[in-house]
Amino acid sequence: MSSAPRSPSSTQTLWQAWLDPSATYKYQGIYNAIAADIANGRLQPGDPLPPQRVLAARLGVDLTTVTKAYGLARAEGLIETRSGSGTCVAGVRETGSAAGAQPDVLDLSKNSPPRPDGQNINTLIAQEISRAFAGPGYVSSFNYQETGGNLRNRLAGAAWLGTRLEQVEVEQLILTSGAQSALFAICHLLSRQSKQLAVGQFCYPGIHTIARQLDLQLIPIAMDADGLIPEHFERACQQHSLCALYVVPNIDNPTTATLPLARRQRLAHIAREYGVSLIEDDPYYEIAATTQTALADLAPELTWHIATLSKCATPALRLAYLVAPDIDGAQRAAATMQAMTMMVSPLFAELASQWIHNGLLANMTRTIREENSARLQLAQQAFEGLDFSVPAQGSHIWLPLPAPWQALDFAHQAERQHIRLLPASSFSPIPGRETREAVRISLGAAENRSVLLEGLQKLRGILDQPQSFYHAMV
């Protein structure tokens, strides 16, 4: 492992790459090195960084590690990719005929809900907050609350969840500061029993982040077009001491698979037989065209059910509802949440309750569902003739790439066109063990349909060129 260079150079034009030896993971070591050298002046705005393959060879790491490091640095605004110039330190605009203006980046890497035409979420939140606290008896909402939410807000959450779960006991329901907080609290509790967590062979990257923080070992379960394969889950139960199985049952992220009822029943049966908890993260239930019985109804004594407003309303609320298997579980989760965040935002909790009661949440969900459907049709047009997964009303697609494309190379070429997306490696619980060359393309973050269509057509244009054409350009 390389160590930091001893002396900075004010005229340095090519980064002398190193890797922070104190980092837990190698990609963090690369990110830390970039951040440190920007802070100490070794790297200046506009300085080029090595191509990913060159840096991987130089540091003796795999390409996925460098991709993760660059992705993190890019997300933090430390670096950027410029057409014709590659990756460089952010902060200086390129000069040219457009008076130094840089092309806008179309970020299709974040799974945000679309904003339908005519729906200004900023104005809507401002208007609704004033209404939420206009009536008497809401003075307490501006003070400290119970960690898991007051009774009024928990009752509202139970009413909303009543459309998806057969029975919701309000004593088993708590409010959390988004689904990620709920996931962390659950994993923190369950990891006391075991440090092994079963997940799909491709799964939501947020669970990877939690696993790193809690030192969990992720056990990948094979998947097919219908999602997790029960027989592989049972084999994992036999071979490992699992604390839980993490499941996105509707419109899986990233594969878009929805578990059929028979498969859900089989997973619940196996979990019960081996005493394994189920973490049912169901952010896409409200926007799914068709749904099945929840795992929380099939195995209520084992299941932690998470329902967020991020995909059916807005991520800005940072609010989710967690239904625990029992009252004791809810109390323990609330105690963990208290240590993490003290309480959910009383303002957002009241706002969500008002939207549930006045029907605004249902209306927002309907418009998002319709917009998702329209955008998915654009994706089908752009990638006509290719074999890819399209949910009826979801907000992302999973695009297997035709041979000989590799997902990391395709993502790199997309970024050269100022489009960001996520390769399969971003979802793999074991880096370097991907078995499919695929990318997830999120459709909601584009400002409007025309911007999205232009971006999708550029992506199709990349695929339509022989890969050797791009290698010749590098």
C-alpha cells in the first residue's frame, strides 16, 4: 500500500496517486487521498486525475474500487468529468466558445420521484406547513416529541399503511427520519444476534453503507426475473447464522423484480423454519401497478416493515413509518432512534399527517405514478429491441448490456456525455463478484420528459456504436 507523498508541488499537473492507509476500505483510502491533496494544495482546480484503469493498475486495486472512489468524490463535488478532458478536480470552468459554460449533467443515478408538470413541491410544502399548524392544539408540535412520534402522527401512519397491511397496531408503529434511519436501527438491533445479513445478489447500496458501519457480512442470495430465489435463501440459512433477510418486495432496486405471492409465501415459510427475521423495505408499494400480500402479513412475528414517503411524495420530508414485529421491538427501535436522531422532525410529521388525512398524499402519489408511466414509455422507445426490465409504473429500469459491453465502461462513456448512471457493481454486496453486465437508469431526476428523452437517446447512441470505437477514442 502506497503512502502519502512527502512534499507538495505547486506546479503538479498529474496527481501522484496514493492511498490512505488508515481507511477501512480501499475505495475510502483513494477518496481520502484525493480530499487530502485538494485540501493541502497538491491538487488544484482543473488538475487532471488518472483514468480509472490507469489508477487501478498504479495502486494495485481492482477497477470497481477506483470507480467507487471517484463516484464518492464526484458526489461530494470534489471532482468532475469534462468532455474530451477526462476526470479532473472541480472548481474551474473550461473556457471556450460558450463563454466558459459547462454542459449540464443529467444525473440518472439517483432514484428520485419525478416532479410532474405544474406541481411545485417547494410552494406546496410552504403552503401546507402554514395550514398544518393553523388550528388549535398544535403548539406542542413545535416542541420536543416522543422519539417514535406522538399518538396523532402514529395513528395517521397506521391509517395510511392500512391499505397495504391487513392490521397495523399503533403500538408497534414508530416514525423514523427516513427509511435509511429505520434500516440502520433495525440492523443495529439484529446484529447483536449475528453479523451475517442475507441480501439479493444485487441490492440497494444503502444497505452496503450500513453493513460497513456495523461490520456486517452481506450474504448474497441468487435472483432471477421474479426476484430472490427461495431455495438459495434456504441454503444460506443452512450454511450461515443469519440475523435477517433484507427484501425489497415490489419493484426491486435495482432489478425491478416484484416477488410473486408463491415466492413470498415460500420465503416466509423458510424464515419461520430457521428463525430468521425479515426486513421488508417497501418504498415502491404506492407507485406499483400491481402488488401482492406483504411479508408482514405472511410472517408478522418476524417482519420489520418499512414504508417511506420518499418515492410516492418527496425525499425532502425525510420521513418513514416502521412497523415492528411486536411492541418490544418497536420500543427497542425507538430507543435506538433516540440515540441517533432524538426524534423525527415534528414539522414534517405533522405535514405528512395532514397530507394523509386531506388526500393530498394520495393525489401526489397518483400524479407521480402517471408521470413514471409516461417516462417508462420513453425508455421503451429509446431502448427498443434490447432486452431489459421495465416495471409497469416504477421510477427506474435495469438494463442488461449487449456483449461485449461492460457496465463500468458503459457508465464511463455515459459520463463523457454528461450523464450519470449506476453500474451493476454499485449494487453488488461483494465487489468484483458481479455476474451481470447491467446498469440502473433512474428516470425521475430529469427536469422534464424532453430532457430525459434526449439523455436516453444519447445512451442508446453509445450502445449502437461498436465498443472498439470508444476504446479508440481513449
